[in-house]
Amino acid sequence: MEIVPTTTPKKKEIGLEGLILRKTELKEQIQNQKILINSSSRKLVSPAAISSYIFSSFKKNMNLVDGIIIGYKLIRTIKRLFRRR
């Protein structure tokens, strides 16, 4: 087994200009995050459309019916297997 030397990152000498640039970049990132948080909170709080309620209830009912049909088919096939033996 061969030991491979790794290079450690050297600390950069950051001057006053570098700090100012970093500070402005961080402020921009903070502003972008604030905008994203505001927009997502508005979406969460805003009232949903009636169509979304109707569609969600329809989807739940269809899932229920689908589950009942699959269960019925499963029970029917199990009964057939036991009748054959």
C-alpha cells in the first residue's frame, strides 16, 4: 500500500478589497434567500383554487376505488388457488 501525500489548502491572504467583495456577495445571497422565502410563504398562505380541492378529492376517491378493486381481485385469486387443491 502506497501512501499518497495530499496537499493541504493554504490560507489565502485576504485583503480589504476581498472582504468587501465577499460581504457584497453574501448580502446578495441573503437577499435572494429572502425573496425565495417570501414567495414560498405566499404560496403556502394563499388560498387554493377550487379546482385543486375538487381534483384532490377525486384523486383520493379514485385511489380508494383502485384499492378496493385490487383487494377484491387478490381475494378472488386466493380463493381460486385453495379451491383447486
